[in-house]
Amino acid sequence: MRGVDAIIHLAGISLEASFDKILASNIEGTYNLYEAARQEGVARIVFASSNHAVGTPRAPRATTP
């Protein structure tokens, strides 16, 4: 992070996965990124997420009229 002016964070597991994988990558990884940026005084972080941050909705079942 030393010498960085800004960070664009788009990484992470975007599909359904075990909680352990989500925790390590999406939660702890993001925390570590923000903490390193804070320690080095990075002025700006652009963060984007997807609907997978709250889980993937199940597809509705087909119905017969």
C-alpha cells in the first residue's frame, strides 16, 4: 500500500461457497485491505459488491397453470 493514492476493490468469491471460504476471502481479506490502506494513509477506496454479499436467491419453481 505504500505510495498508493487509491484502491479499486472488486475481488472476492462471487459464487456460493462454504462460510470458511467466504470468511477468509471476502470478510478477512477485505478487512486486511482496509487496514493496510488505513495504516499507509491511502486517501480513497472504491468498493463494489454484488447481490452475492447477502446470498443468492433460489430460482422460483415452475408451476403448471
